[in-house]
Amino acid sequence: MSRVLVTGAASGLGAALVARFVADGHQVLSTDVSDQGGPSYLKLDVRSPADWEAAVAWCEDNWGGLDILVNNAGIATGGRIDVETLDEWDRVVDINLMGVVRGCRAFVPMFKRQRSGYIVNTASAAGLVHPPMMSSYNTVKAGVVALSETLSHELHPYGINVSVVCPSFFRTNLADSIRGADSAMGATARQLIEKSPRSADDIATVVVAGINKKRHLIIPDQPARVAYWTKRLARPLYNSQMRRIAAKARLRAEAKDG
């Protein structure tokens, strides 16, 4: 039985991961930004160093340590480079990238003392392949992928494992976090999320199976795997697909913008 902390656990993939871990018999501390209360819930804003310090203290005081840290909290964002604002960039970097960095920095000292631990960072297929009109989201998720690979090497001598999770679109309330200047691109992203045939439970089941096998790169659905391998093995085809997406997005945006 492992001791697990999950961020962004109030809904979506976070809630599905909590349910999967609990069903498998693990102890789980759910964390999120809301004030839910309860013995297995802790308020944690991933932008707050003080909240991270409190989470470390909770694990030490109640469990005597931690086995698995799941940095899952995040928001959806995106837009054309000349439309999305710099404030929107600051927000997604602070939550989706620096939130993961803060989590790793908070718990790595504990893991080093234990000579054991497991960091699981939720990125996205957008961290591996980079569709147009998603520059801010692609950038932060690629950063999470790079951070995860770096730490997998850096922390290996301490017995610490690192995985990074890279799903494509799946049904979740993540679309509710979309806001910003580029409403045309936001509407497209919402449609892709809400019409996906995959649920958060589907993704969570594959993710936990990957964690159990200590896989570093966990790509939990076929569309993400196809896109990843197309980019690696058939780059001209991948480029052609991305250009077609960009051309269609341009037509939709121009029609909406009038």
C-alpha cells in the first residue's frame, strides 16, 4: 500500500486518479484549490509555496512520509500568438509549469531522505506534438516533459522514479478553465474536449497501470500515440497534418472575427 498525494483532485483526471488509487488499496490525500474539508483532503494552490510546505508537513505528521506525488493540477489555454495576451501566458506558466516545479521542489528533499519516492507529472500530448494555435499550452506542457526527463536522470541515484503522462483530448471539465482573448481557438478546444470518446476514468486506468510498471513516458490513448510516432518516424506527414490544421483554423478564425 502506497501513500499518494494528488493535486487537482477535485474533478477531472485528478478525481479519476484518486478513485483508481483508492480502489487499488492505497492511502490518498486529495488536494485542490477549493475548501472541501475532510481527513483525506487538503487545500493546495499549486501557485503557493506556503501551501506546498503545508502539504509536506501534513504527509510527515500523518503518514511519516510519501510514496507517490502526482502533480496533476492544471488549466486549459491557448490561442494565436498575436491574440493571446501576456497575462494569459503568465497564468498558464505559473499553474501548469511552475506548479509542477514547486511540487517537485517541495517533496524531493523528503524523497532523498527516504531514498525512495515516485513523481508523476501530468503533461499532455501537446508536450510531445505541437499543433498550431496552442503555443502557450504546448510550451508549458513541453516544459513539463523536459523537467520530468531531467529529474528521471537526476534523481535516479536516490532511488526516486519519475513518470510523465501525455494524453490527448478526453472528456473532462477542463474546458471550464478556458478563458482568454482568443475566443475562436477557445471554442475549438472546448469542442475537442467535450466530444472526445475517452473519459477521465479511461485515462486514469491506463495511467495507474503505467505507474505500476514504472514507465517513464505514459501515453495513455491511441490518438496521442499515433501523433507521437508519426512525428518521430514520418516527419513530412506530421508537418503536412499540422499545416492542414493551421489552414482550417485560419478559416474558422477569420470567419468568426468577421
